[in-house]
Amino acid sequence: MIKQYFKQAWTMMRQNKLFTSIYVAGTGLSIAFTMVLFIIYYVKFAPVYPEYNRDRTLVINRMNVSQKDNPENYSCNHGVALKVVDMLKGLPHLDKIGSSSNIGGLLEYTMTLPESNELYTPAINFTDRGFWDVFTFQFLSGKPYNEADVEAGLPKAVISESMAKRFFARTDVVGKYMNLDGKDIQVCGVVRDASTATPVTVGEIYLPIHFCELFRMFPDNNLSGNIQLYLTAITEDDVEILRSEVQEVFKQYNLQDEVYESKLMNQPDVWWKNYFRIECNHEPDIAKAIRSILYMLLALLFIPAMNLCGMISSRMDERLSEMGVRKAYGATNQSLIGQVLTENLLLTFVGGLLGLILAYAITLAGGETILKLLDEDPVSFGNISTALNLEMLINLPLFLSVFGVCVLLNLISALVPTLLALRHPIIYSIQTKR
């Protein structure tokens, strides 16, 4: 019976090419744009290289400091002071803690490329030693600088694979030197490239955080600064406990500080929530963000489904006489519904394959523009390629989830007009086209 259904469905598709084309194109575009939306959020939230620990990582990257005797006199910074790292070390449920800052992107660090002799401005990421423990970089050669190197601000660097090839034309360059703004920097390690899709960890040159004097400019009498802090819990179940421990440390610090109050604004954030934290003087409106995502899904899925429902309803009006004749010869409502749903399932399947191809084509063609589409405060990384890799794109559960929702909506869109059409008496259906 099922085989017969599919044969009839295939015949109907060939006979009604305009309806088939519109249905497949509508389903394909709906799935494609929904997939692009899900790919964007998957890349931002799911564990991907080199941020495989996202599911148990907490983030502090905003600080609001006000005077206790004058709360209206406050300062906001996109980061915390370096001493916060020492404050939080040793917490019972803390596994690793590290800090970094992409402030290097705001500085004019330049170097001369050996072969072309042209000036080049690399993307700099300043980090401490713990950064390399929190994030799981793949070292192609060498190792990260140690704690002593960081404290001394020594001119040592970890560089990306593409930077090594750009400057040295090879990757086994540990111990070699490169000149950056007149300073000789020794390469101590080479890592596989991170993508601009992971802005926290992307960089061409990674330098010890004390190498830059800007990180020493903030006063010691409050906790505001310009570094971002990343803490991993021992297990995923310990994340909320670790959050409470961090907040308790800041509470005790504020009780002892007679002049300033350092406000975390309910930080540290779990990884996904931190994406929505834009301002440094209030918490992100998560409910508003979720509503925005739901509105986009409504536009991408439900509105096309409603349009398909209208198309199928019009199509069923044209097939009333066919349904009447088949019922007159003994066809049951169940078999007629099964036939219509099989036709729509086949069309949805073809549209799903088209949508999958379109989704990857749009994502790869759009590259960095697509990934920054939903960012309120996009960051530029100069010459670094977006370099989306397979683990970011090929995600079977993600596609099956989107496809499953589309199948469900399309089947409902077909089922409703079919049930309405089958309510008519046989004689009415037969005489419809007379």
C-alpha cells in the first residue's frame, strides 16, 4: 500500500509541475533560512574548536564600579582587573581559570613580512597562562608560555598556523624570532587556527598579558579592568555551584571595601547567556532575546506553512471530484488521507534536501557576514579568515530537528484542508466539476 502511495504521489508531482515547484521551493527556502539561523547559534553556543569546554565554562567580561556614598557616580568597563584572577583561584568547584583580552585589535602593532617586505597588522590576543588550560588548542609544535613568562611580560608568543606560514613559510618554527613593532618576539608554540566564529580565542599572535602596558593602567582600588575572565567548573553539574562561590567572593570583597562597590550584575554567565550581555550597567534581557528568536522562527516556519496550507486547500478544491469518485468505489477516508499526506511527505523530503544544500551554500558564501548577522556589537578581526570547519557545519541532529519541525508543519498544513474536503458528501464531491 505504501509503495502504491508513493507511485501515485510521484505521478501527481509530474502532472502538476507548477504546484510541485512552488511547494518544493517554499519548503526548501524555509528549511534553508531556518538552518542558517540554527547554524549561527550552534557555532556561537555549542562546543567547537578550540572552545570545547563551553558547557562548563563561566564568563565575567563586564564590571560596574560605583562609589558607596554616591551610587550615581559609577564607571563601566568591558572587563575586570587582573587581580580578580588571584581572588578566585582556589575555589572548591573551580577546575581552571584563565583570562585574555582582544584589546590588541585596537592597537597598531605592525610587522614586516619577510618575502614581500610589506607592513602587516596581525590580530593580537593577550592571554595569561590559564587561558591555555581553559581552551583546548591543538599545538602543532611547541607549547604555551609559562606563568613566569607571563608575570615578567617576556617577549614570547604562541602563533597560529596561518601566521607561521605567512611569516616563516612553515610551521616548525619554535625558537625562531619575529619582529613586532621593533621588538624581537620568540615563538614558543604554533597552534591550529581558530576561526573568527570563535572571537574569544581567535588570534594570529598570542602574547603574555603583561607584555602590554595598557593592562596596568587601571587603579588597584577597584576591580574594573579590560580583561575577560573564563572559569571552568569541575563538571557540568558544578557550574551553578561555582557561580555562587564567585558571587560570594565578590560579596565579601565589597563588605571590606569602604569606598567602592564592584557589581557583577549576576555574573558569571554561562557561555550562551554571555552572548546576550552587551551593556556593562545592567543584566541582559534574556526573555526579550528569546522572543526575538521565536519571532524569527515564526516568520521562517509558520508563515510559509500557512501559505502552503492555503495552496493545498485550493488544490483540494480542484481534487474534490477525484476524491468523490474514489470514495464511491470504496476508498476509505483513511486511505485518501494517507495518499495526500504521502504526496506532501515526498514533496517535503525533496524540499528538505534542497534546503540543506541552500543552507550550506548561503553560510559558506556569506561567511563572516552571516555569522555577525545577529550580533549587536560585531568585532572585526582584520585579515583572519572565518574558516568554518566541518564540525561547525555538519550537524545531523540539528538538520533532523529542523527537518522534523518542517515535516510536522507541512503535514498539518496538508491534513487540515484534506479533512475539510472529505467532510463533503460523495454526491457533492462528484458534482463539483460538472
